[in-house]
Amino acid sequence: MDEHHDESFRAQVERLVAEGKLTPEEAAGLLEGPLGETAPPEDRPVLRPVADASDTPPDLRLKVSGYSLTVLHDSALSQPRLSANREGELSLTATPDGWQVRRIQRHSGDHSPLKAILSVPFVPRNVATQVEGGSLTLPDVGGEVRAEVNGGHVRMGRAASLQADVNGGNLNAADIAGPAHLTVNGGNLSLEQAASLNASVNGGNLRWAGQLTQGDHRLEVNAGNATLHLLPGSNVHLDADVTVGAFKADFPTHRSGGFLNTRHSGQLGSGDARLSCRVAAGQIKVVTA
């Protein structure tokens, strides 16, 4: 049962900090003033409950355009609840594809940042999001995350798989247990721990870390930069074809070819996993330490 229906946005943030669901740093990003500051008169409750939708799957469809959204898992709730520091600009809708959050209007007279919290009583199963400016923070996800980032910032925790297109802006992911299909067309993508790699970089930067032990993996870099950190326990046979670019590794590799086109090959451990890299006017750096 939800006992906090009538609290203000600031009071909600302070409660979530007290319950350990937000860090003080995250709270400072959601509030315009420090914790404990008296709330202004216009900071009234804007919680958005929705009608009971027991058939709605535990999936999220999030469109973030020029505002900040933090998604939290709160098992004390009976259904998802959306709150924001300004009323009437965002909507939460139950759909056959999951719970949808989107911006429905902008207040032309208020230029302060719009910030919102979506609390859900479940661990999200699958998440699909479009971010066009602003920021999105996701909790751990049980299934797949599909993210299209066109400016702005996305921070996410664990997920079973990730499909990401970054066209400007930033995406930071923590732990991806399954397939990771990544495209960077400008901007920055950082993945802290992964079990697979399938990536294309066409300008921009990719920072990937993971343990590769089996299967086939691929990386293409065209006028961009990629840094791969192979974590301890990786067993990889690596081949890299480079055209007017650069390849560096901190373990022994064999180099062949001429000035413009070179081929590099090397192996860590048994080499059960195969990593194929192609570089054109870009750079790949592979490190193990």
C-alpha cells in the first residue's frame, strides 16, 4: 500500500534518500537546492497514479526529450507512480506494450529544469527508450534494454542484453550478461562489464570491458576510437585489419602488411573466443591490465 501519495516532490526525494533508494548525489541532481532546504510554495504534489492495469506487462517505454527521468524499483507500491517538480508536462500510461512515459506539453513561462521520478513495484523486464536531450537513469533490468540516444545522457545498471544506438550524447551501462549490439555514430558509449561484443563505431568513442570466453565477436571502427579491456579469464583469438588507422595491444601480437594496410593477430589463453576487428581511419586499443 502506498502511504506517500500526498508528499511533495522534494519530500519524496528526501524520503528516498533516507530509505537508501537514492544517493545524496543523485538527490542533489534532482533538486535545485541542497537537501533540507525549505520547499518553495509551488512545489506541490504532482504524483500521477493511473487506473489499475493488472494486464499491463512489466515493461517500460520511455521517451525522454529535454528533461531528467530517474526510474526506481519500489516494492512498497502497488502500481507504477510518476512524480515531477512541475505539474502537467509528463504522462504515465498503461499500454499493451508496457508502461509509457512521455512529455505531453512544455510550460513556456518556466525555464527551470524539469525533473521526474518513475517508481515501479517490479524489476523492469524489458525497457525501450528514446532520449533526445535530458537524462535517464535506469535501475537493474531483468531482460533487454533498447536505447536510442540522440543527445543527452543515459545511465543504466545490469541487464540481460543491450541494443544501443548512440548518435551524440552519452550512454553508460554497468553489467550486460548476454548479447550487446552497439552502434556509436558520434557521442560516447561506455560498458563496464559484458559477456559479448558486437559493435560499430562511426565517429565517437566506445569504452568496453568484459570477459570473452567463447563465441564470435566483432568490432568495426570508422573514424572513431575504441578501447577494449579484456578482463581476467578471457580466452580470445584476435584478428585486426587496419586501413589508415591504428591498432595497439598490451599483449604480444603479430603484425604483417604494408604502410597503409596492416593485419594484427594475437591470442590470450586458449583462444576459444574469436574477436574480429576492422579499422578504417580510426583507432582500437586493447588492454588486459
